[in-house]
Amino acid sequence: MVSRAYRLAHVEGGPPVTPASVFRIASVSKPITAVAILRLINKGRLPLDTRVFPLLRDLPPPANAQPDPRLDTITIQDLLQHAGG
């Protein structure tokens, strides 16, 4: 098997890229997540008006953090439309 990479790690220079180079995914995962959510909505398994943060109760806030009470009003539709607050 042949494995090779081309280019530099940064546009302005830097180390050359190798097959083992790691890159950040940036915002690439956002549309993939949105499509997965929209498929659940189309199948009737998830309503758009579902409040998101009550679903995440198993994820505690950071130590000494006081969550904003408005978080409980943010819906899936708000997140898909970037209108969460």
C-alpha cells in the first residue's frame, strides 16, 4: 500500500503534511448532525419543538457553574435555525 500526503500543514507554511497528520474538523460536523436530526424529525421520532437541554440532564454543568434558566426553553428548531439565544 502506498500512503502519501502533499502540501504544508498551514497555508502560510509549516511542517509538511503526512498520512498521520491530524486536522480539526471545524464546522464540518454541523450539517451532518443537522441532517441526522432532520431524518429523525421526518420519521416522526423527534418533534421540532422538543426542548433540548432537559434531554441532556445526565451531562452536569462545569463545577461552580450556574446554568442559565433560559437553556430549558431552547428547542431543536432553535438550534437548527441558530436562534437559541
